[in-house]
Amino acid sequence: MDPLGFAFENFDAIGSWRDADGPHPIDPAGKLPDGSTFRGPDELKKILKKGDGFARTVTEKMLTFALGRGLEYYDKCAVDEIVEALKRNDHRVSTLILEIVNSQPFQKRQTAGDES
């Protein structure tokens, strides 16, 4: 099973909170590969916010998708700036999206039809 999924077990298929699945109580506890343990989404959120690893990975994946290409060494500065902005703004998704759209790689990207 995916350890991250345990944190969200209290949510049903439509996102409503539940404390039991039928007659069985829900155990939202899990253990990550690094040994960190959590009990529910709030504790998992705190673990993921501790370092830059999660924010950096999400930023790299989203920027790759936005650019339509893999990241290169020269994209590192943009990734660093976005991760710093995420830290300043409580890791909000809206910050991630705005920072990607305003980043140099995104602003200066070329599509297949561009002739520059």
C-alpha cells in the first residue's frame, strides 16, 4: 500500500470526512520510507513542509509540464526562486502556479510553431 494514502483514509470517495468504514474504525497512521510517522493529513502536511524536497519535486514536475519539455541545468535558478516563494507563502498552490507563469523559462518558452 501507498503510505501517503493512509493519511487520507478518513475521506470517502466524495471527500466527506468519516471516522469509520462501516463497522471498522479508520486508522489514518502511516510510516514514510525515511522512518517518519504520521497520524492523519495534518501530521503528514507538517512532515512534508519540513524540508524543501517535496516543494522542489512538485515545482520541478509542474514546471516540466508547463514548459512541455524536461528541465535543464539553466532552469535551476527558476526552480530555486519558486521554492523560496512557496516557503514565504505557506506552500500555497496558487503561489506555485503564479510563480511558474511568471518564471523566465515559462515566459520565454517557444512552441513548435514559433520562429524566433
